[in-house]
Amino acid sequence: MTIERADIEKLAELARIELNEATIAETTQSIADVLALVDQLQAADTEGVEPMAHPTDAVQRLRADEVTETNHREEFQAIAPATEAGLYLVPKVID
Amino acid sequence: MNNSITNQKALHDKTIAEILAGLNAGEFTSVEITQHFLDRIKQLDGTYNSYITVNEASALAQAEAADKRRAEGDVPALCGVPIAHKDIFCTNGVRTSCGSKMLDNFVPPYDATVVENFANAGAVVLGKTNMDQFAMGSSNETSFYGPVKNPWDTNTVPGGSSGGSAAAVAAHLTPGATATDTGGSIRQPAALCGITGLKPTYGRVSRWGMIAFASSLDQGGPMARTAEDCALMLNVMASFDPKDSTSIDREVPNYTANLNQPLAGLKVGIPREYFKEGLNPGTEQAVRDALTELEKQGATLISISLPHTKLAVPAYYVIAPAEASANLSRFDGVRYGHRCDDPKDLRDMYMRTRAEGFGDEVKRRILVGAYCLSAGYYDAYYRKAQQVRRLIKQDFVDAFEQVDVIMGPTSPSPAFEFGAKGDDPVAMYLEDIYTIATNLAGLPGMSVPCGLVDDKPVGLQIIGNYFDESRMLNVAHQFQQATHWHQQTPVGIASEAKDTEGAE
């Protein structure tokens, strides 16, 4: 499996991380090295093995559909980069 | 010189058990010992960089409250004992950075369950310890706040990601600290700093308010100088938490209850795969000597095989980055944490906020995770890794049919110098070759000091069956009753009492 600059650019777009032009080659190489490491998995015989999502195969607990949390909007918004009238502010999305 | 004074252990050299005894006997107050540690941190931590934040005012207020409670006869388990929290646990009103620029300005409006548990037990929080950024690293070199120095040799790394907690305990800048372990982040730094650390069974300690890296692997646990102290801390730290959907609803035993059980009849599995190439000969010798000591105490050593060991690191580097890429998508500059200056639109804000807020290793893992989860590759990587994970777990399940605990080295070699693994992520990843499999299986693991190689500590790893922390602590405690490795301290750290003993 080879990975190229264009693949890294696509991943960076998916992950919403701006790449540093100066280090793209280095990033590509190091990710190729990590993928070479994980490619060792391909040799494992996993025919019929159920994928393991949880160490003790536990499932999500359900709780009663009752209001248990109080409103913390003020505290949460106090640490936000930008808010106004109880709303989180972001750059304009629609013109 | 007056022997009655010099033979007394300095406050910072006391274990948690000794501090509790001293507080109970009225030898000193919580305010006194807290002030002592705060002074010591101020004096020495410029060298080690083990703390990101020190809570002088709130620590003294908590100590005062603890002294008052004690005077009134209300004495919870760790009343007045100073500890430190890894900076991954959210602390109400105290900056929680996770070692990153992204959260450099993040002051949570709530406490993690673990933090709450220690507060309810009357513990005093000295501060928040340094760590690899978002717990991604094995050397503490990825911290936004600069690397932590190993107190045994300040040219070497303390291990990671809980390197700040480990170094603070080793330098006697706190008697105990909380930590987290996703692939070895408690055990490897414990080994490299010559202290005792325990990663409990997955689900034993609440993850609520503990900043998520890889949710199916992350687990909090204690670090201290002795197994007994780890037991005292785990008594408080472990709990069933309805706020953590993966928390296990199971009674928390008293972890100190079995410490004194003799080891006669204990069956110890020795995985052949943990003693192969790549293991430092000095480390191997120290571990083998430790096993001989346990044999002397009546344990039986049984050679076992964990045939899928080789696949643990590759499976981990699919699963952990995949989960990290999902978990870290929440850092978008909207609700808290870093936001880039003057974003021109929403996309630009996401792209630059994340480029600026995350370090190289975090970005690398997010990108690897995005790759493994992307369309067309999911089956080949993520599904395959989850299948291998079950094979790895089955290896352990089979082994525990015939043994009580499994032992081997914690890490392949003692502490290495800064920059030694350079820019080679794969070399760094292999640091956790003996610890990662237990996270994949969800099993508890421990590291206990068992020797020195070139004056650097070596860790013995003890892997237990699910929820068998009590037995592991018993084994570790019995080992520490018969050996002195856990009492070794870096040059200049131990109190001078020992050196001057008997003089004049």
C-alpha cells in the first residue's frame, strides 16, 4: 500500500487540519511508515473471528427517560471563544 | 547532630500510608505537609517540569478544611493527603490543558468523577501534572509545555504519556498522582521513573471528565511509590459511575485487605514472547531476578505463550488513531479551547484552529485514523484490527486458565535520552510493545520497580485477570516487602536523614 501526497491532502481535508506546505513530504513519509506497521495485520488469519468492540463485551446501559441534568448554559458559554445572546458565534456560513 | 531528628523521614519522603499514620497521630497537619510539598515544588520543579499548574491557594484551603474535618472526627479515607492529578482530568475552575495548545485556555466548569472521588475522600490537590499532548506519546516530548525530565537522569525521558505524574512521584514532589493508560501510559513511565503504577481493568475507574483519547482503551489509575499506596488510592479512585456508559457496575473491594496474603501456591505465567529480541539484556536480568525472588516466596513459574503478541502494536495503531480521530473532532474552535485569529469562513476556522492547536504527533494520529476509517479501507484496517483484538484477548483468556498472574518486563529498556527516537514514530510506538496488549484485552496491568540498569530503574510488569487488581496489589506488596527497589531514589531526592544516620 503506497500513500502519496494527494492521499494526505484528502485526509487532511476530511480531518479539517490545514497542512503545513513545508512538511507535507515528511508527514506523508511518517504516515506511510505507520501504515507499513499496521499492514502486518493483513497476515493474520481472522476467518470467522467476531470483531471485538468492547473488552468485556458489555453493551450500553439504558436509563429511565427522565430529566436529571440541570441547565449549565451560562457556565459553558463563559469559556467559549465567542457568544452572543446565548448563542455560539462562528463565521458566517450562508451569504 | 541530633539522631532523634535526623532519623525521622522528611515529610516528602513519606508514603501515603505513612502520611495517614502521621496525620492520625497528630505528628503534623495537612496544612504543614501541603505547604512543605508546595515549597518543594517551587524549589525543584524548575528542573523536572513535572507540573503544568500548581494550585497553591486551593491546596492550602483544602488542607485547612481537611484538618478541620479531622479535628471534628470526620476522617474520610485520604483526609488531608496531598496528591496531584494528571492534566487530563477535568478540574472545576482549574485549567485542564491535556498537555496541548488546543486546551491551553480551557477551564472546565465541572470536576471529573475521579477528581470528585478524591475530593470526597478528603485528598488535597497540589496541582496538575505534565503529560504528552492528548496522552499521545511515550516520552513526554510531545507536551505543549515542554518535556518532563526524568529525576534519575535529567538527560533522559520520564516515559509517557503520564510522565509528569511519574516524575513528580519519583522526585517526591507528591506522594501519589492520578494517571491514565491507553497503551502503557501508566506502566511505562512508572517503570522508567522507578515507581509503582496500576492500570485497572477497563471500566473499573470512571472515564467521565477524563479527556478522551481512545475510548475503548483509556483507563485511569494510580501512581505512587508503593503497591500499598496504589491500593489506598485505588480504593478511592474506583467506582461505578452512571455518567460513564462503559463503567462497570460491580462492587469495589477493599484493595488493602489482601496485601498481606502469602504468595505460596501462586501460579505466575511467563510469556515466551516477552523475552525475545529487542529486550535489553540488563532489563531481562532484573526481571528474571524478580521472578526468582517470587519463586523463593513460594510462587511457581509457568512458561506460557501469547501467540498473537506481535500483532498487538499494529492492531493498536489502527484502533487508537481511529478512535482518536473521532474523539478529537470535537476540538473545532466553537465551544471552548483554541480558536485561530480572524477566520475568513467556517472551513478556514476549523482548518487553522486544528492546525495550530494540535502538535505533530496528534495530527499524525488523526490522519492515520481518518485513513483507517475512510470508505474502502474500513474492512481492511478497522474491522481487521478489531478481529485481531479478539485473538489477543483470547490468548490471555486461555493463559488465565492455567495461571493466576502473568509477568514480564514493562518496557524493553530503561529510560532513553531526549530525541533518541528522533522523528521515527514507529520506534517510539515499539516502546509500548509489552503493555499495549493488556489495553486491547481490557485487562489490568501494573509496573513495580525491580532493579537498576546503569543507575536507571527497571519495571516488572504484573498482568492480572479481569477485576483481579486485589491479587496484583497483593503480589506487588509481597515483592516490595522482600525487596528494596521501590525505596531506591534518584540522587539528591532522598532525605538526608539516611546519610547522616548514626553520625555524631
